[in-house]
Amino acid sequence: MMLCVGPFAFPAEKENEQHGEQGKDLKTEIKEYISHHLQDSHDFSLFSYTKDNGEHVYVGFPLPVILWDNGLKVFSSSQFHHGETLAEVDGQHYKLYHSKIYKTDAEGTINYDEDHHPTNAKPLDFSITKNVVMIFITGLLMFWLFSSLARSYAKNNGVPTGVGRFFEPIVLYIRDDIARPNIGEKRYKKYMPFLLTIFFFIWFLNMFGMTPLGINVTGNIAITTALAILTFVITNFTGTKDYWMHQFNPLGDSLPWYGKIPLYIILVPIEMLGLIIKPFSLLIRLYANMQAGHIVIGSLIGLMFIFKSWIGSPLSFGLAFAIMLIEVLVALLQAYIFTMLSALYFGFASEEHEHDHEHEAEIAH
Amino acid sequence: MEKLLEEFSLGLFFWQTLLFVLLLLLLYKYAWKPILNAVNDREEGIKNALDAAEAAKKEMQNVTADSEKLLKEARAERDALLKEAREIKEGIISEAKEQSKIEGDKIIKQAQAAIESEKKAAVADIKAQVANLSLDIAEKVIKEELSDKKKQQKLVEDMLGDIKLN
């Protein structure tokens, strides 16, 4: 019965809320909450609530803030009081505004341009943020997991024990179904450490994003950029002569040089652009997928509070639950895609044209 | 795009790159290298064991084939031996038959010869005895008939006729 009513009740309730005066307030609050959760933060907050007297209580712990502003400035993020107060260090005032640190005067005034963007100076921020902490924790977890897996081989005569039994097939899958077919039997070995590390790193951080701690590391553009740049660097540094020949001379010997000139005016820039587009697609894909997942789940959870009805709220709960299950799949899928495509690019870069060698061999005979 | 650029945090980028590269190096040394080596060794071991099993199987097949061949040879040899024995047996039997036949013929011939000679001896003996008897009879007749000349003549003539008839 509920399911029958549901689809019809859904748009009606939404419309009611849009017209309602009270709902608008709650909606902006949810919107801010979601956008806050998508961003990195300077303290590790577990949860927060508002007391009856309107005071915000944050449960969590502060993290160190490291700024480069004519000298190194290190202080605890607890000085910001979650953006409510200014931090004063060595006579300089800093304000936390929308998860970014701005340099302000003693009153903490923020100047805006016509697009409502702050025009205050931003010091170089090398703070140990929540995301950095999560990267560190993930790194430790991975190191512990896989070094113990490595040790279990020696102890147990080549057979993994414990949790390694779960991870070993995944390691083998990456080797046999991602690296080998895409890179090739001869050259896949040197790329294995990077592929394995990046796969588990993205997967684990995606999974951490599913926890209620509000972590969004892989949905952060700086993180995905760093990962994609690593892929880009490795691709081009391990590129063979054939790969670079293909970049600058894509048509090979199929045309005489004077025929190539007009084509190459267009072709070579496209090939060059392709070099950058490949890792760029990697970083945008991972970022957008994780960001979108977090927004959808956040919105669906927010809907429960907007509906506050016996039909709408359970429905949006069910929807949020279903999306959450899909997100678990997406977490694995995105890690897989990133690894797969990296392997594919490595494969292109390290490719050597076999027929050339065969030809040489024929001449030698 | 502008929003993305604004969201980009250089500090986070720095920490991510640093920590990730560090993690990559550490995992390479302490995890991926030993794991991949161990897995490789294990796979190599399995492959070797399978190869060895295959080789053993082939060896077994060879051994079986060999033994079968041996068995076949033995059987053929046995058959040949049996055939030979049968031939020998038949040869012996036929030879014996021939020998016995020759021997028998010989004995029969000897016996015939003996009988012939006996017969001859007997005939000779009988002739001698008849001669003696004739002489005796002749003596007696002569003694009796000498008194009567006519009778004497007749007797001699009869006797001679008898002998001729004989």
C-alpha cells in the first residue's frame, strides 16, 4: 500500500515544502550542511548538535594548522572555534571562512568582490586537515594489511592467512585481469606496485567516505589531481621511443613528408592535447562520481527531515539506503576504473611495435 | 571550472602527493614485492608440480607400454616354443612310426627268411629220411624179391614210377 501511494505522494510533498516558509530555512541549513561535508576541514569533527539555548556543540578533535605567510605559522585549529573566532598568531589574524583560511584585520572583516567572493589574502595552507589525517590513516591501514599479508607468506609456506585470504585474490585480479592484458606480459611488472597502491588507496578512501564520519577524500579535486598527475608522470616517463614517435608522427611512413604537413598542423596538437586529456578525465571522473554520490546521499538523508511524514521519510530512507548500496559498488567500481585506465595508458606508453622487431629478425636471417 | 579551481587546495595536493609517494615506496618494499614474489614462487611451484605429475604420467604410460610389449613378446615366444615343440613331437612320432615300420618289415623279412630256410631244411630232412626209408624199403624188398626175378623187376619199375610221380 505504502509503495503504491509513494510515487504520487512524493512530488506533492515536495511542492508543499517548497511553498512552506519553515521548510526553506531547514533546506538552506541542509544545503549548507551537505556542502560543508563535501569540503575538507581543519578539525576532525565526529558530530555536532545544537543545545536548547542555541549553542553549537562540536564533538571531535582539533588538528594542527600549518601556514606559510612570510614564515612558518603553526597553531591548533581549536583557535578558530569552528570559524566562530579569529586566530591570532604572531600579530597576524586569520579567519576560517567556508573551510578556507583568510588573512584578516583584527576585527575579522572579510571583503567581497561583486560575485561575493572574498578578496582577502590567502596564506599558503599546508595544514594537517581532516583529509590529510584520513590519508595517513588509510596509508597506515594499507601498510599494516599488506605487510602482514607479505609476512604471512613466509610463515605459512606460501599460503596467506587471515584477512590476506580476502585481499590476495584482489591483488591477483589486478595482476591478471588489469595489468597483464593491458600492459603486456613482458612489461607489466614494473607498474604493479603503483597499480596495486592506487587501487587499494582509492577503494579504501571511497569506503571511508561511506562511513558516517563525513569523510570525502576521493571526492576532493586536489586528491584526484595528485593521483592523476602521478599516472601522467609515470605514463610519460616510462614512454618508449615508439610511444613518442606516435605522438609526434602519428601517421608513420604511410604518407610522404609533404603530405603530412597540412595534417600534422591539426593532428599533432590533438595528440598533445590527448596526453593531458587522459589524466584529466581520470581526475574529473573520480572527483565527480564521489562528489555526486555524497551529494545524493546527503540530500536523501536531508529529505527525511524535510518530509517529516510517515510516507515521505521512510521512502527517502529506503532510497538513501538503496543509493548507499549502489555507492558501495561505485566505491569499488571507481577504484577499478582508475586502475584500469591507468594500466591502459601505461600499456600505450610502454608499447613496442612487435612487427618492427619481427622485420629486423627477418633481415638478420 | 572556477568553482573547481577555488576548491583546489595546494596544501592538500602537497600532502596527498607526499604521503602517496611515501606509501607507494613503503608498500613496494614491504608489501608488493614480497607478495608478488611469493605468489610467483607459489605459481611456479604449482606449475612445476603439474609438469612433474605430467612427466610421471607419461613415464607410467611408457612403463605400461613397455611391459605390454614385453608381455606380447613373451606370449609370442611361448607360442613359438609351443609350435616348435609340437613340430618336434610330430617329427618324433612320425620318425618312430617309420622306424617301427622299417623294423617290422625287417623282422617280417627275417621271419620269412627263417621260415623259408626252415622249410628248406625240413624238406631236405624229409628227402633224406625218404631216401633212407626208400633204401630200407628197397633193401627189404630186394631181400624179399630177389628170390623171384619177375617180381623184382616189377617192383623196381613201380618204384621208379612212383619217384617220378613224386
